[in-house]
Amino acid sequence: MRIQHRQDIASLLVGVWLVISPFFLGFAGAATWITIVLGICVVLFAVEGFVIPSYLEEWGEILLGLALLAAPWTVGYEAGAATVNSVASGLLVILFAVWELMTDRDFTTWWHDHWHHPAN
């Protein structure tokens, strides 16, 4: 297993934080389970980035980050720690995924070829 991007490590740490944060921050109910499940998903995508490096897992992480951003309002978290945790973690997951995409040679080559040499 070769680590290609440090952002995968950072995403893994955010995912682990999401799994344990409900117990440290003391929130309960749906916020707890959604945070844990999304955290496990972030961990799995980060590990997938170690095992099978490609730019595709970043798109999954971006979707998970968007889910973390939307969860407090779609599920109805109580204002406070659960909301702040979900939004901050979602922003971090998206930031690390976009940063990794921008530094991934395969993706930047594909992006350049796709947008600068469109198929006729």
C-alpha cells in the first residue's frame, strides 16, 4: 500500500473524527447515527484512495461532504455542536477532495484533454 496523496490521510482523520465525535461532543438522536455512518463512508473512501489510487474516490468524498453540509437542515439537527461539527467536517472533506483532484496528474491530464481538445 503506497500513499500517493497526503489528502487521503487528512480525509481518513476527518472520517475517524466523525465516527467518534458524537461521543466527545455529546449529541444524540439522528445526528449521532448520520454522523457515524457518513464518517465510516469517508474512512472507506480514504482507504480506497490508499489501495486503488484514482481520482474517482474524490468525487465520492465530495458527495459525502455535501451530505454532511446538508444533513443538519434536511434531518433537523438541534442547533449547536452537531450542526457545527457536520458543516466543518463537510467543508474539510470537500476541501481535501478538491485539493487532491487539483494535484492528481491523471485527473488534471484528463481535465485538460477533455476541455482543451473536445471530441468533434
